[in-house]
Amino acid sequence: MTTFVDRVELHVAAGSGGHGCASVHREKFKPLGGPDGGNGGRGGDVILVVDQDVTTLLDYHHSPHRKATNGQPGAGDNRSGKDGQDLVLPVPDGTVVMDREGNVLADMVGQGTTFVAGQGGRGGLGNAALASARRKAPGFALLGVPGEERDLVLELKTVADVALVGYPSAGKSSLISVLSAAKPKIADYPFTTLVPNLGVVTAGSTVYTVADVPGLIPGASQGRGLGLEFLRHVERCSVLVHVLDTATLESDRDPVSDLDVIEEELRQYGAGLENRPRIVVLNKIDVPDGQDLAEMVRPDLEARGYRVFEVSAVAHKGLKELSFGLAELVAAARAAKPKEEATRIVIRPKAVDDSGFTVTREEDGIYRVRGEKPERWIRQTDFNNDEAVGYLADRLNRLGVEDQLMKAGARAGDGVAIGPEENAVVFDWEPTMMAGAEMLGRRGEDHRLEAPRPAAQRRKEREAERDEAQREYDDFEPF
């Protein structure tokens, strides 16, 4: 049964915003109560948060689809809809968030680090919020904006001070089990360790973490034997420990050649591993031949500049010297790290000539409008409501879309698309068209705001209505 997962595909969907409400206040003796439609609630965000108690991505392997709640629609009497609840997803320390193309979106290191994986949609405005001096009684409201949907790739890169690297069955798991309280699986066959094991070691006043990385073989940097998955967990470690088997039963292997092979794989993998401080541990000296081989190769290794420790995980020999030696290297690596600066907020003002949208002419003659505001306004518009369509036309005109279309060469009757190709609103452009809002009169005006008619004219209209009703009554023939 799978208990450790370090790479998953996660599909997140933020909550959609609630629709605004179009309502008119109704109360006895108040025939002109005015608009009182409330705003829709905001959709919930999907947020990734580093949690030290989480060590694997297993939960997202079993349940890769996660969705936040939607905002509630507004209601009459100026009642706003409830906001959707944010969905907080805990991830292990060292999680890298990428998109499908492999672009890194966030490198999450440190307890409490957060990343908004999906932005909740805005709630639509009710007609009370849309009322103005020129549009006193809007008969429409804005729709809520759909929440952001994204396909993400999460990769876990182990965060530890020391990484134990070496061939399979070199004794790495045994070593971490005696240095710390970790209890990895130990057996006498290759690839016993398939996932990294973490252990905490205390040496004097220094406390550090050690990672037992699964065994590497020739070709690991090209992915052989799951080498890329294993090497990923070495990237963040400050100190590398070569664990060399001095009692191997394979005739074509020896500690020096094993070291050369692993060093070459680290060099080809890159990621700065070739510059990390490292030491060499000659393991299994409790075996007579192992002790002899360790004494034979030690001068050669020290001549190369390595600090060498002879240990036996089984007999508990040389462990104290090794733990304190690692503590010195870890302390030096921590001291060499630059101090973390306070979070800086960079403000980038918008360019004076940035209109916030673009107009391009495509090969099929369609003029496509792209921009955050026009595309959001399209999603907020109820195209079954003529007044809402007229309001959209006003907004686009004020933004300058019509002027840019004219500059781009668009003529009456040309096709215009707003939004991406897979989800665009397409219409035939007319520079002076009513945008389907015949009831509004000229664009930006509302016939309900016209000056009151004279009393004599209103009296004549009422008399004409009574005469029409009387004619209909006279023409009625009972069954």
C-alpha cells in the first residue's frame, strides 16, 4: 500500500461569485421605493499552506480534485450574499508548485508559507449598487464571476541538513536508524529504501536533520532506477555524505569506484550539488574484510581532500565522531547562509499609455479584444437582459474599446470577439448600435429619467386609455 507520494497532479477550482440581485423595494404607501437588490458573495479561494505535520502528498494522490465553495447570491432589501469559504490545503515543507508546462509558480519552504492556488470569483453587484444619478432604477444586476480553475503539479523536495547518498544496500538506512530515532525498513536486498527517510540528530548543542535518500545507480541522472525522483530530494540538503560499502559482495565494485560513479551522477544532475560540502563514510568495518579495505582506501580518499569516517552501524562504532563531525559542517553551512530579509512589497505602477486591453485583427477577419476588464465584464453580463447589455456597451465605450476598434480598421458589420478563442463572445460590431437595449433610448440614457410630462398631456393619455378599454368591452361577445 502506498504511504509516501512526492509528486502529484492537483486540479483546483476556486468558488464562483454569487449573482447580484435585481429588486425594487415594495412597501405600503411607498410606490417609488427604489432599487434594493444586494450584492453576491465572493467565491472562496484555494490556498496551499506549509504544515510541518504533513510529510507526504498522499492525500492529493487519492483525491486530486479540490474545490472551494461558491458565494451566495444577493437578495432584496439590500441583503448581500454570504462569501464562500476558503479551502486551505496543507502541504509538506519543501513543496514546489508548477503548472502543466513545468513553470515554477511557488517554492514553499518554511512553516506557514502560503500560496493562492485558485482565486475566488467576484460577487456580482446588485441593482442598488448600480444605481446612479442617470440610472436611478436599474432593472438588472451583474452576474458573479466564475472561480479560477487550474491544473497544478506538486513536487516534494525534502528539506534536510544532511543527505546520505550511495549505492543500494550501502547501509544508509542502518546508519540513520542508529544516528536518530528514525525506523526505516532494513533488509539485505537492493532498493529496500524506496522513499526518503528523515531523522533528527542531536550532537552537543546542534540539532540537525538527516535524510536517507534511496540508493543511486549509474545513469541515475538520466532517470535510470528512478534516479531523478531520488536526486530531487538531495537538492535542498546542505551537506552530502557518501556512504560507501566496504564489504560488498560484487567483485566489480570497490569504495573508490562507487564514489566516482555517485560523484559523476551528482555532477550531471547539477542543481549546485557539485559545490556542496561532503564527507565520506566507510561503512561495515565490523566485517574483517571491510576493516582491511577501509584502511586500504582511506589514504587515497584523504588525498582527494575528503574527510573520512570509519563506522559500523551494526556494531555502533565511530558514530559519535561522525555525528559531531556532521554537526560542525551543518553549523558552518547555516552560518554561511545569508540572513533572510523582511518581505518586500514591490509596487509597479501601470504605464500611462496602458489601456488595459488589446485589439488585434486575426486572419479570419475577426477583431479580438483581450484584457482583464473586458473579459470580466463579459462574464458578469446577463445577455438575456437588454438593459444589462446596454450597460456593458457603456462600460466598453468608456474604456475606449470602440475607439481602438476604429483605429484598428474595424467597420460596421465586422465580427468582434471578446475573450479567448475557446470561450469568447462574438458579435457584429456597429459603432452606434443600441447593443440590444432598445428600452434605454440613446446609449447611456434611461427613458425613465426624462423630464415629467405636462398634466394636460397625461390627462389626454388617460382618457385615450379609457376609450380603448371601452371599445374592447363593447366588442366582447359572450359565449
